[in-house]
Amino acid sequence: MQLNSSRSAPYLFLAPFVLSFLIFGAYPIIRSMILSLYITSGPEAQQFVGLDNYLHLLQDPDFWTAFRNTATFAIGSVALQLPLSLGLAILLNRSDMRGRNVFRFIFFSPNLMGLVFSALLFMLILAPKFGLLNASLHALFGLPSTTRWLSTPELVMPALIMVALWLYTGFNMVYFLAALQSVDGELYEAATIDGAGRWSQFWHVTLPGIKPVLIFVVVLSTIGSFQLFELAYLLLGNGSGPDQAGLTIVMYLYQNGFLGGDLGYAAAIGWTLAGMVLILSMIQLRLTGAGKEGR
Amino acid sequence: MQVEAVDTAQGPIRRWLDDMPLGLAPLLIAGMGLIAGLYLLIHPVHTPQADLTMWVFGPLHADAYKKAAKGFPTKTDHEVDVHHEVDIHHAVDVHHEVDIHHEVDIQLINYNAVNQKLRSALWAAVNIPDLVEIEKSAAGGFFRGPLNKVGFLNLKPYLERDGILERIPANALATYTDRGAIFGLPHDIHPVMLAYRADIVDPYLAQRGLRMEDLATWDDYFRELHGLLIADERYLLQVEHGDAWAFQIFLMQRGGGIFSPHGELRMDDEIAVQTMAWMIPLVAASGDKQVAVSLGNWDPSYYRGLIEGYYIAVLCPDWRSSQLQTFAKDLHGKMRLVPLPAPAPGGLRTSQSGGTMLGITRSAKDPDLAWQFAKRIYYGSPQQHGRLFRITNILTPDRQAWSDPAYHEARPYWSNQVLGEQFIALADEVPPFYSSGFLPAAVAKLNEAMVSCYGHYRSYGADGFEAFVRQRLKSAADYVRGQMAREPDWDAKE
């Protein structure tokens, strides 16, 4: 009796999580997968279309616009953010740097403000004619003050990347700071004795030392970038911007599901996005060799 | 031997705990669960037991409706009087019914959240409100699907029964009419006027022996005011080319629209082509041919531009006039409103923009009671509408309310113009706006087309511009038609 009870104990401990996961996690996942096979117009109007939603999606130019925009944002923000974050982290990890704690706080502080506040702030900064950025560019370089950062198709994505840079560089810097502090100092001493310069130390000591964190940040930033919605939604006035220049995959999902009312098509977009992110993450892990180290 | 002594000293409770089959931890968890359960049993979560639940996204609306909900009876005083004359015993019963207070729970929900919350509620069939206000652009999305399964009640029979149809300008109902059913009551009409800087324009025109009211067409407007134009410093109108807001105003003024009354897409018809071909050069032309400028419709710069005199006039629906009062306070006493100049002599002097509907959901607990309340807040006392008009400048479609003094007061901000009378004079001319579940997709495609047309005009000027507009609008419309073609014929399936 005692033996049976001991055997069942782990299952009983796990039961609350498993039950809530089945109800609130697994069921919605399966339900949304089934939903993606229907055209819907409200709860009582559904028609089974099989894979037609997915086939239509592949031929839908708006979806590809959204994909292109999202990929541009992901590449642009990750490619700029990570070197900047790492550079800041290396700079602020130096023991001889004065006021480094103050700077660490300053660079991290945009994260304390929240996305909505940041978006509102940048709406004012980027405003044409009377915004701070335009006024500064005009005063310093004589550039026109009427630049419409959020209303010119070519400038929408650079503006979004710029805001994301301001928001998340400090956040990623904290990850890198933690990683840098875990690199054994004796390795640098040994490298110095062996005649390695700063650049060589960075390539052969620092980077291998922080590699797991670097991969983690790259994968997480990429996934986060592919899920871009709130920032674009807020900055572009609840829309996708001029010429759909700010249309992201999640925004396209939102437009179809919650504005257009076709939750079936929206579910198909969601599952396609999930597939893309999965494949992309696997490629990143494969390229960086992250999986091999654990074996 | 020593161990046994300790065991004995532990006592029966400790022994009982030790004998628990899964140990102490599960017992603790179970105990905590029991305590939490008992607490909830003793202090149950309060669920409002209101007779009606209503969702509203406008704070001012919510305040007004809360006031109207106080003392909301089931029968009108008029009905009581009639019964009193006929049968005194019956009258006593009816009077008793009047005394019953019906509680209405007015819930203020964020503008963007209310649509999602309603959609989720309808899907899950949980916590569906009895009444809900939604914005015009989102309304069409809720009218999709089989007619008898739309989430809202058809209010046409109620409107006809209570003689309210005649009190509302017919076009105000068009937005919320689908396949012959009226799913929403219009809260407003939203005539569009031209708001302009009277302190700059009026003295200039006076020198030329003219008044703003004399400029009957857009051609007159741009020609007579051309002397005020200073490239890069002052423009004659704010027209945003990055979104379709201004375009829709001009389009409806010319008798066009995005959808027809029967739900067919018409965003690429000849009226739309001509409107686009006329509008884009206003902002895209070079030199002194550029008479209008884009500075965003919703940015803080929009107000700043008017205050600084970067442009001297804006398209102004009734709701925007109160926004100007709030966000461009510096212009107090310097602004005036005039009817929109017409596209051509004798043409329409107004247009339409924005709107809110009140719907009664199909799952309303007591549809008749919901209708009584809807009537009370939308077609109730003129004083109630007057109070709201003083704050929002929004014109109710209920003609009976227009007698309230609020609609006949001079407004100092608007150079002592009588705002209400200005809007009322245009109310019957406001063109209809037809909604559709595909409106967001159509508007997104219009935005795209506009940006393309703007770019084309900037690059190539007027050469081949109309043909480009025609082709660009057609490709945009074809995309939307492709989306619409996927929609099953729900009513046929029924």
C-alpha cells in the first residue's frame, strides 16, 4: 500500500499542472489547429475548407508583404541590437569605468517604462515638422524638418528598428554583462602572457565564453522580432502604416481575425508563423552548433 | 530503546501525520486548498445582477448613460396615463410596475478592446452584454455570416413600431443596415465641414470683397486663397495622403463610396478614380501648385500645424471640432466653420466621417427592456442630448432633440458661430456610408493605392496619372474582391 502510494505521488503532484495545461494549453492549441481548416464568420458560421486557408495564404500578397516587413525588422533589429548590446556590456564591464552602475541603469531604464509609454514618446519625437528628431536634424545638419518618419513607406521600418533599438539594447546588455562576468579572469591573464591582443582576446576568450548566452539572446531576439505587433500597432496609429510598410505577420493575423472576423484564416496565419519561427530557430541552433555541446 | 521513547513523546497527531500515505506536503496543499475554498464560500465573488449590461467605449457616453440609467422604469408615463383613464384597477398595477427600478450595469471598455471582447464573448457565448456600442468601421465585421445568426437583433421592427424611423435622417441608418436588417441605432450623424483660421483668412478675403461663404466650390477655394500660399510655410488645406481618411470624405462628397448599399465593392469606380486623380495633386504637385500638405491626421503635429499656421484649414467632422477645442486651445476665437466647398457648382456641401452604433445582442436577456433603455438614451430627452452636445459637439440623429437650447448657442471658440445650427443645416445632406466585413481590408488597400499614386505623381507629374490611378485602384479592388470571393454564401447555406 505504502509502495503504491509512493509511486502515485509524482503523478498526483504533477496533476494540477497537467490538468491546467490540458485545459488552457493543449486544448486551445488543438482547437486553433482545427479552426485553421475552416472559413469562419462568427461562432455559428463555419465552413470546412481543408488546407485551403494555407494554400490561399501562400498566394496572398499581403501575407508576403507582412513576412517581408517582419523579416526586415528581425534582421535589422537583431543585427544592430546585438553588437550594440555586447559593445555596451563590454564597456560597462570594465572595472576602471567611472559611474558604470549609473550608465547600466540608464541603458536599461527604457525597459522600465513599458511599450505604450515608449511608443507615445517616439510618436512625439518622430512627429513631422515639430518633432524633436526632425528639429534636431534641421538645426544640426540643415535637413528638411518635414520628414515623415511614420508616414513614408521607406522610413517606417527604419523608424521601428530605431525605437526597438532604444527599447531592447539595454535589456540584452544585461544578459551579456552577466555572461561576461562569468568568464574566468585567468583566461585573459593567460592570453595576455601569451601575447594575445585585445581583439584576439575578444575572439578567442570572450566570445567562446559567452557563446551559450549569445545563442540564447540571438534566438530569443529573433523570435521576439517575428512576433512584432504592439510597437508597430501603437506607433502607426492602430494600422499597418502607409503602403502597408508596417504590416507584420502578427498584425495581419490580428486584422483578419479581430477586424475582419475570419478566425479560421487568422489561425492559419498563426500556425504558419509558428512553423516559420520553429524552422528559423532550428537553423540558428544548427548554425551555431548549440545542440552539439549538450551531447 | 531511546528511539522508541522519542516516538512515544511525539504524540498521536505527529504519528498520524507521519502515517499519511503521501507525506506532509500534499496534506499541506490540500489544507491550503480547503482554506481557500472555504474563504471563497464565505466571501463569494460579487457578480453584478443587473437587469441589463451595456458596454460603452466613450467615457462621456458612459457618464451620460449612467445618469440616464438612474430610475429607469419599464413603462413610460404616457402608458400609465392611458391605462389610468381606462381602468383604475389596471392603472394601479401599472403604477406598481413603474416603481420597479431596473438596474443597468454600464461598463466602460477601451475603444480598441471592446470589439475584441465582444467577438470573444460571442464566440464563447459567455458574458455577452445586452447592449453594446461599437464604432462604425468595426460594425461591418459583426454583420458577417448568416443573417439569422448575426450577433445583433434586427431593430427595424422596433424602430417602425415606435415611430422612430421618421425621426432619423435615412442616411444615418445606412451604415448599420445589412441585407435589409438594421443591426444598430446611429448615435450620431457626423456632418463634415471646413474648419479654418478666420484670423488669417477673413481679413484677406475682406480686402478682396469676399467672404468664406462665397467660395462655393473647391476650385473657388483654392483660386481665391492662392495668395495666402507660401511654399513650405503655409498651405491652404491639410490633406493626409498616407491614409484614406480624407479621401473617403472627398469620395462621399462626390457621391461615391467604398461599398454599395448591396455590399458590392465600388472603390475602383469612376467616381473613386476622379476623386483620387483630383486629390493627390493637391499634395503631390510641386512648387505653388501644391496647395495642400500632409501632416498626419492623428499626430500631435496635426494640431500644431494649425496653431502655427502651417495650414489654414482642415476637414472637420462634428467630433473633430471638439478635439480642436481641446488640443488647439490657442486658437480660441480664431476659428470658424463653413460648409465644405462643393466638388462642382451645385454639388454637396458636406460629407460624413466616423460614427457609433448601439446594438442589442441576440442573447439579450430581455430584448424589450433593452430596447426601452436604448430608446431612453438615444431618443430620450432633448436636454440629455443637449448636455452631451455641449461637451462633444456631436450631433444626434434624433430631430426631436435639436430643439434643445444647446444646439442654438453661440460658441466663443468658433468666433461665436452657432455650431449646432450649422451641423443641423447639413444633417439631411450627409451622404450614406455602407459598411462591410471587408471594410478594413478595403481601407488598407485604398491606403496602399493612395501612397502609390502619390509616389507616381511626385515622379512623373500629371502625365498618364489618371490611367495610373485607374489601374492602381482596380488592382487594389481586385485583391479585396478575391478575399470576398472566398466568403461562402452563408444565407444560401442556411
